[in-house]
Amino acid sequence: MVCDRNQILFNLIFMKDMVDKMTDEKIARINELAKKSKLSPLSKEELHEQALLRREYIDGYKKNLANQLDNAYVLDNNGNKQKLHKKK
């Protein structure tokens, strides 16, 4: 199966825009808490904040990937576009 190059480029641009919603400050905070946790135990508040930020990041990533796959097409042997379907 061959993917449509234009569709892939569109999806990559779309995915970048969606990931940008997770701000640089939030990602920096995730990294800051990860580094701090290696040096000393985090407080309960910091652990909670870390868990929330990680969940937000993972949920956003999954949503972006699902959107990208929902808009993906492959070319069949005859050159016809076929929409991807979810596995059962």
C-alpha cells in the first residue's frame, strides 16, 4: 500500500498545530519535575501536578494521532484512494 504524500504532509502540519496546544511552559514543567524527582522525592502537590501534566500530554498525543489516522488514505493497486478503517 502506498500513502498519498499530500495527505501525509497535511496530517503532519495538522498534528504539529494540535501538539502546539501543549505549551512550551507545560512541557518545560514536566521536564523540570522529572529532573527534580531524580534528585529528591517530590511533594504530594508536585506528584499530583506531574500526573496531571503527563496525562494532558498523553491525551493530546493520542487525540492527535487518532485525528491523523481518521484523515489518512492509502492507494490501492488501481490507484484509488481508500480510507483507513478502525480494527474491530
